Amino acid sequence: MHGSSRWLVLRPDETLNILFPSSTNSVLTGGIAYTKGKFLVELAGEYLFGVERNVAAAAHNMPGSHYMDVAAGSIGIGYYF
């Protein structure tokens, strides 16, 4: 297989279901940390830009148009002993 077509083998339409969703995404991530004395504060975030995927009907799948964007963030607070 050539180029990006090899990824299609890893996520066949025939097995797509609600327990094992799959999507193709481009990801943007970032983070920052601040330390003052023995305290640490960390902020991070990511956004996954989804691409629409059209799935044909098969015996055990979820046919239709599938699309998923994901936004996630985190805050960490630490103290050095």
C-alpha cells in the first residue's frame, strides 16, 4: 500500500461501532508552566480537528456520515518538598 491509504486498513468500515469509534484528526496542542518558589502551575490544552468519514452499510457497523472534534484541557498544581 502507498501513502495514507495504509491507515484505512487499521480502521475498516465493516467494524466501526459505538464501542470502537474512529476518526481522522489533525491535532493542535499547547501548554505552559509557571514556577514560583516551591509551587508549580501547569496549563495544557489540545484540539482535534475532525474530518468527515462516510461509512457504507455492512453486517455489523454504524453506517452514515461520522465526524468528531475533540477539545481537552488540563490544569496541574504542584509543590516541591
